[in-house]
Amino acid sequence: MRVLTVFLSAVLLATTVATPSAAGSAAESTKPPPGTAKVVYQRASFAAGAPEGVSTGGGLAFASPVGTTSYTDALGTKTWEYARWTGQERQIGFAATELVASWTADTPAGSWLQVEMRGRHTAGLTKWYVMGRWAYGEADIQRTSLAGQSDADGTVSVDTFVAAAGKAITAYQLRVTLHRTPGSTVTPRVRTLGAMASAVPERKTVPVSPGGRAWGTELNVPRRSQNVHQGHYPEWDGGGEAWCSPTSTTMVLGYWDKWPSAQDTSWVDPSDPDPEVDYAARYTYDHAYEGAGNWPFNTAYAGRYGLDGFVTRLRSLTELERLIAAGIPVVTSQSFKASELPGAGYSTNGHLMVVIGFTATGDVIANDPASPSNDAVRRVYPRANFENVWLRSSSSGGIAYVIRPPGHALPATTPGLPANW
């Protein structure tokens, strides 16, 4: 569960795609209706930034320390040497009210990283805000977001920078600091880094979008229920509704044939039906948020298996169909009352599931982890209802995780609009 605050080649289960109607094809190429969210996703160009002790070929890698620092958390106070990279200022193209940074990285034992951002608005630059402190393991630091960063320019709500009223940002910078044990040769490395900037308009309802590109396509994504884990491992938030994000991420990793081995999960209770879900909850857990629903921590976890993952916003199901047609399942975040999403049978303040395809008539096929068993995970939700509860401003405004192998090409983004993947 995530309480919202304002994301190998594909094997097709069904390979016949319905022919889009002429009206649907024409509508897809036009501008979205007024009130659609403004969003852009930009990948960092490491060569264009300012390196301090890092090499920038093939990602950011720790090359030589530029200083030392101490860091204290529940594991104690430790001294670290560090290297740093500061990105160039990036223009957004509109006034953005939110920004989410996401990354994939390698942090071997004895290392960790911190991601920061600062924005520019009409009055100047903000301070640097911490967007996450990340490590794969648990022995060096506690993986965490950072609470208490509010000021006159904005705040960081778990994983999202939210601009203060009248302080929407038109540009931003990212900064990454790599830490390692002093005197060691450990080499933390950032493989990918990017940011999604957006402005979601206030709207209670969202019109249904045209489609056809992926109607009749269903991806063969493994089914996993979060509810069969109710009460498991309270130190990582206890399963059940709290584990929708790692369960959804796990399903996508399984689709790409990338999830933990039996040896990795040997610590899980043998009676557990799906130990890979417990494993994901443990290694996405945010110790400040006290949950496994941190969006960038989930896509960073996918990077543990060599996958490229990032958080963005999509503007419509029409856009999501582009990804499904390219063989890429999408994790979406939404909130709703049971009456607003026929077939769900529950209400939620924030929940993630995996869109795996569309019926021949355009309804959404989802692997919804809020199901009593793995067999019950596959659901079909009416297109208009799903789109409304996902995109409206009282929900996530279209948040999505996009996770795929680096060699599996992303489709073209929507013509005439800022690229959001």
C-alpha cells in the first residue's frame, strides 16, 4: 500500500491484436484534451556534468576520493570517503510542481549512494534536497528517504519533491554522491539516473482515452498475491496490503526472468508460498517511511538484476498501450473506493498493480496483487473506470514504473508531446 501525497524477450499470452478503428488511430495522434498532466522524463547525461572523483564512461563510477564524511543512523556512526557528480541544469519546458528522481546502481558491500536535486523558480535556486540514500545491502547504512526537508520553496514527501505554492520549478539539477569504506577499492557505480518533472492539474474526473494499439494483447506476467503474505516479517511492514509495490515489482521481474534465486531467499520461512516477494519487500524497505512503497527504491531494486527501471507519469491509457504493444508490462499507482473500480472489491488510499494487457474491446487486464490467491490475481477492469482512478488528481496522476532489460527497446513516445520515457 502507498498513501498518495498530492512510478529476455517478451512472451505473449495472446498474440492477435485487434485492428484499431480509424477513429481511434486518428485520435491517438492528436494532442490530449485540455487538463491533461504536463510531464517530462529526462535521463541524465553523465558526460555533461561536473565530476569530482568519478569516472563517467559507462555510468558514474567511484574513481578517487575527494573527501571524507561521517554518517550516523541506527547502525552507528561511520566514516566514509566520497566522490561526487553534479549534473548540468536541465530546462523542464513548463512550470513543474513535482519531481521524482530514479536510478539504477551497483553498490557492493562497503558502499552506498545519495541522490539529491535542486530546482530553479522565478526567485532563484532552491537548496539541495535529498531524494534518497540507497544501498542494496543492509550492513553499511539503512536504506532511507529523509523526512523534515520542508522550507519556503517546497518539501520532499517520501520520494517526491513538491514545490511550494507559487514556487513551481522551470529547471533542476541532480547530484549523486558515492560513498565507500576509506582506503578500500570498492567501486559503487550508477548505471542510470533520471528525473520526472510534472504538473498534474486539479481534476476530479478524467475522460476515457482512445486506443487500439494493444487491444487483444496480453503479456504472460507471473501472478503473485500480496495477501498470502499477511503478517510476514513485521520488521519490513508485515506483508498484506503493505506489500503491493514489491509484489508488483516482483511480478515484472519474473516476466523478464530476473528475480532472486533459491539461495538468495534461503532465509525465508520454508512455508512461505512465494519467497521472492518477501525478498523484494526486504530490499526495497525504506527505514524512514517504514514501508516498501518508495517508488524509486522499487525501480532501483530492479536494477539489482541488471534491468533498467525508472519512475514516470503517463498521460493516458493510450500511452500505456504503446508500452504493452512493445512487450513491456507497466506498474501503475492508483486510489479508489470499491464502487469506482468494478471488479476490484476493495477500497484503497494508494495501491500498485501491473497492467499486463488489454481485452479485444480495450478494457484493462491487470495483475492485481490485492487478491486472495495467486490464481485470482488476473483481473479485467473497465477502461474508463481504471483510467479515471489512475489519472485524476486525487490519485497518483498517472504514476508508473517502467522496468525492462537495457537491450529491450522502448517504443516511440507520443508525437508532439514532451518525452515521458
